[in-house]
Amino acid sequence: MTYVLAFMMCLSSPDGECRWMSFDLPDLRACSAMKRLVIAEARDEGFKVHAVCAPIAQQTSFNEEN
């Protein structure tokens, strides 16, 4: 199952510029590892960060018959 890592980083200053980003990752383990990395890097650069891993629904295909 594919997962998405979505996160928001905001500068700690009062005007607090924010950025939203996301990545598709192949599984929960990869998503969790990337989440830890993103949080550590963002905090090192002075950002407040909120991040979440969530499963991406599988697409199903179907044929419509008239």
C-alpha cells in the first residue's frame, strides 16, 4: 500500500511564513522514516513542523457497460 507524507513547516517568527509539502512513499516504514527526517531537518532550520503519514486509497478500475 502506498502512503503519503504530508507536512506543514512554519517559521518560528511572529509573521510565520508556512509551507505545505507532500511525498508519496511505498510503505508505512518508508513514510515513518521520512517523517522523522523531515521533522529533524525542519527543526534544525528553525521551523515548527507538523507531519502525518496516511494511506493512499487504491484506485480501482471498472468497465461501464451500456
